[in-house]
Amino acid sequence: MTVGKGKRPRDPNQLAKWIVDQSTAEDTSQKPGESIAVPTDLSAYMSAMGRKGGVVGGKRRLVTMTAAHRKRVAAKAAAARWGKKK
């Protein structure tokens, strides 16, 4: 029926069975006994998504900023960091 990793059968009936088998195959990347970490709380989920986007967004933002704009942002951050009174 199929040979190798991705060769599809030519017969329409065998092709249909192959498509169903491929689409309903179980994901074997997860180890047996290992559970998927699903946040029970919507706010925890949204917080995790925000952290993921923040990592990519910050790097992309630095690429698009001019040197003068980066300098202004850095000066503002330094003033906020070191200007606090104890």
C-alpha cells in the first residue's frame, strides 16, 4: 500500500484509508505517563501567552528602533531605575 515515509497510494479507496489513518494517528511525541500542562485558570493562560509574545516582541522592537530612539528609551529606563528614593 504505502512505501517509505510519504508515498501515497494511487487507488482511491486505499488513498481514502491512508488519509483517515494519517489524520487519526495518535501523537507519539509525548512520553507515556506524561501529562500536558494545561492552565486551569484563564488569567494564568493569558499571562503565559503574554510572556511568550513579549520575548519575541522585544527583540523585534529593538531591530526596528533607531539608535537615537534606543538611547532615549535607555535613558528613561535608567532614570526610572536609579532615580527611586529609598
